Amino acid sequence: MDTHSGHRLPVRRAEVIHQLRESGDERAARIVAGLPTDQDGVLDPHAVDRLLISVHTELQRLSEELRVGERLLYLLGPLFAVLRAATGRPGPYRLVDVGCGLGYVVRWLAATNALGTDVELIGVDLDAALVGEADRLARAEGLNCRFVCGNAFDLPESATVYVSTGVLHHFRGPALAEFFRAQAASPAQAFCHFDIAATRLAPIGAWVFHRARMRNPLGRHDGVVSAQRAHSDETLLRAAAVPGIRALLYEPRGTVNPFCTTLRPIIGVRPPLEAPLRRTLGQEARRMVGPEHLTGTI
Ligand SMILES: C[S@@+](CC[C@H](N)C(=O)[O-])C[C@H]1O[C@@H](n2cnc3c(N)ncnc32)[C@H](O)[C@@H]1O
């Protein structure tokens, strides 16, 4: 996609295969080699859309099993309570799900109305086919939420809180700190990004889980590659500690049983919000550590 115009660009299958082989991902190269093209070798856009929707539909099942909506709400409920008290205004507040895919999280929050009617729910994704399907599913259930195709940080309206699930590991090198800086530079008050916990068990756990629960070869392969690419606690805390944001990692390595850790969030709040958030979370706040927790390693 052209990130400025939003237009879809033709993608040559041979180029994708070449890039995947260069990066050592032979399995992914074989999967792409099985996709249909036109006579010029350009990937059939409809086949690509169908494939991505099918993989994300299986991914949604995983989100349901891992109770991603409930986990997010567990932190977002107290966070929005703190924001209401801190701003002293009735709202509306705006939650933006960055890289929403089929919009499971946004649709779950809309269906449960768990955050209250003063929180506007928006899912944003660069992929038009996923956004179209998210919108179709939301309309079918008459849900009060919106989906937008584009870059989450180029929206005309800014978010109060940014969230995401399974997106952080896509940002590599300097792009990860850039991702957090864009949120710090916006009027947003906080963010909460869930991603795979980088434990030694994560790749094997992902293999077992995706093998058992997913049918699509791309989904199965991507699950394991994503676990291998999961960011360490140090990398996340270092990247999220940008000026104007207090970075807090929930359930860092060593504090929880690695057999039970799948996804965990990096949270960022404007510094004055940290103390009231800790008070609202009570005992749970002890699970949340700042960069000083890693003294000597970052
Ligand atoms: C692995 S998918 C995760 C989908 C969804 N969150 C889920 O858990 O099922 C990552 C998505 O992030 C989207 N994405 C990455 N950067 C983005 C950005 N800056 N704005 C909007 N979408 C973005 C990609 O298009 C992709 O669909």
C-alpha cells in the first residue's frame, strides 16, 4: 500500500519470494509461491485479501481463548476511571486500536459496553480488506464502534488512549521507539499494547497452540515467527520510555510462571497519572514495573 495515498500497489510474487529467501524464511517463501498471480506475475489482490481474512479469523479464535478482551479491560477499566477523575470532564474519550485487524477487541468492548458510553471505540488498520470485514461484522451485530483504513497516527481525531494486540513485534529496530514517540507526541493520555511475552517457551508454546487451533499454513507459520520476534522486557521498556511518558511493563519476566504467560502489555501514561493508576489498581499495581526495575540492563 502507498502509505500516503492509501492506494494499493501491485506486488510481484517473485520479489516477495526473493525477499523472504534473503531473510532466511524458506517456509514463508513456499507459502507465497502457492498464491495465484496474473500473467505479469503480480499477486492476485483478491486471493491475498481472502487469505488475510481467513488467517485473521483464526487469530480471532485465539484472542477469544486467551480472553484478550477481558485482559485489556482489566487495565483499561481502572485507567479510564483515573482519566475521568483527572480531567474532571464528562468525555467523550476515544480509544484507538492500532492495527485492529478484524477488530475483535473493539467489537468485544462495544458488545459488552464495558468501558461505558463515554468512550468512543475506533479500530484502525492499514489493510483495507481487514477493515472492511471488521466493519461488516460490527454492522451485522449492530455494534457502536467504527473502523478506519489508514495509519493510526494520521487520524484527523486524536486518541485519548491507544491500544493494540499482537502488533508490537512487527516494529523492528528504531521503528519501535518511533511507534511510542508518535503516541507521546499526540494529545493521548495513555497507551496499553499487548504482545507476546518473550519467554524461552514462547516459540514452542506458539507452535503447539497454533498447530492445535489453526488450519491455515500461513497462520501456523506466522504464529511461531511472531513468538520468535517477540520483544524482550528490556527492549520494550527502553523503547517506550520516551519523553512525556512513564513506561510500565505488566508482569515482567521472573515475576510470573512462564507456562502461564502468553500476552502481556507495555503501558504508558502521562507521568501525573501513574500514582492515581497505582492507587486504583491496588495490590495489582505491584505487577507493573518501570525502567528502574531493570537497573543495569537498560
Ligand atoms: C498481526 S496483525 C494484528 C491484528 C489484530 N490486532 C489481532 O490481534 O488480530 C497486525 C496489523 O497491524 C496493522 N498495522 C501496523 N501498523 C499500523 C499502523 N501504523 N496503523 C494501522 N495499522 C497498522 C497491519 O496492517 C496488520 O493488519
